[in-house]
Amino acid sequence: MESHAPLLTRIAEALERLAPPPPGPAKLDSADAFVWQPEHAGGGTLAPVPEVARVDIGILQGIDRAKSILLENTLRFAAGFPANNAMLWGARGMGKSSLVKAVHAAANAASPGALALIEIHREDIATLPALLTLLRGHPRRVLVFCDDLSFEREDADYKALKSVLDGGIEGRPKTVLFYATSNRRHLMPRDMIDNERATAISPGEATEEKVSLSDRFGLWLGFHGCDQATYLAMVEAYAAHRQLAIGRDDLRAQAAEWAVTRGSRSGRVAWQFIEDLAGREGYAMKSGN
């Protein structure tokens, strides 16, 4: 047996070299925004984002109530006081993800560097506990953000999220807040909830299991489709932000026509119209037309 000891030692040392090192402390001071990359060797890493794709909170129109509530919640959290996890749900293109990024920027404008924003992709939700382990104990306050969060049939990741938000033995670090956006109020398709109700021994308990995930968000902020007046107000705000040289009546007429061709009115449609208008105006000036 002693003759095999050197060989066993070399094998053990080789395995240690091949094994990924344990994750070190999160480097949250290198940037204000990051993307969580769980597949990175060593147990996951935070990739810095030099410049966040966002719009200023002042030009977001038609969502005044949600904007006021989420901004207050975020400023309170950034200042070191208790705050709630938030779910922003509702109509597509009405500024849910834009608002999250805008309140993060507003909080850091009020107190530079106070708040880091970490985006976690929907497909990586199962690794959320690993991310929180990485963040635990770091003094900087963090918003963990998941855009377009929802769960499909046979998807068990929601149980991990439930545990992280409220029920885990370690609990969520006090320096971490979770914001999510979704087109669904309860994050799951209705037929999935109905199926659980129909096949369960106790249908009421099965339904409660599904909808209780949403209950773990202290803030529910609804976003609904906008009317013509709100849509045009969005267009005018974006046009002023881009300093476009166009008369108000002409702007509104073109914007209304654009919405008809798209078959909907929303903040996203308004922004896409302004991008098209700015491109046409810039191209015309360069071409001398």
C-alpha cells in the first residue's frame, strides 16, 4: 500500500488543479451594472456593463403612478432602509424594463455609486441562490433584475425563486433586492394553474402553490395599454429628447399613422417611431434633400 502512496498523491494534486477554484467575493466596485454569467468557470462571475441601454426617467410617460412608487422604493433601499421586491407586470412595450433601469440610474444620480444593478437571465433563475451566495456579506446594495420572467409547464425553477425571495433558511441578504418584469400577473400560464387544480387531491392548495410566487413580491405594479392621448404624449416627449425639428401637428399625424400600421399603441411603438423619424431626418439632412 505504501508503494502506491506517491501515485495517489500525484492523482489527488492533479484533480485539485483541474477543479475550479471556489468563487471569490463579488467585485461590485468595478461598475454600476453587471450581467450574471453562471456558466463561467469557478462558479459564476459578474460581467461589467460599461454603459446601460436606458432612457432618462423624466421622459417615461403614461406610467406616473408606477414610476413614483418604484422610484421611492428604490431610493429608500439605496439609502439603506428596508424596501420591497417588485413585480412589474402587464402590457408589452409599456416601459417595465425601461423603468427598472431608469430608477437605478436615478438612485445613483442622487447618491453616486450607492446601487449596483445585476441582470440575471430567465434561463439562469435556477442559479439565483449561487448569485446570492456570491453577494452575501458585500456592503454595496444590489438590485437583481430579471426581465420577462415567466414559467412554463413542467418548469420547476419557480420553486427555487420562491425559496430565495422569502422562504429559504438563509433568507435574502438585506443588501439585495429583486425586481422582475413579466407579461403575466402570476408568472405562469392559466392552463398550467388550471391543470394543477384539476389533477390535485386538494385543488385549492395546488392553486395556492402556483400563485403564491407572485405574493412574495411586496410591490405589484400593473402596466396597461395606453390610449391615443398617452401615446402621443410619449411621442412628443421622445421627440423633445431627441431635439427633432418637426412641427407638433405633423409629428402627431405621423405618429398616429405609425401606430395604425403597427396595430398597437405603446411606449415601445412610440420609441420605434421616433427612431425612424430621427433616421429619416438625419438622412435627409446629409443627402441635402
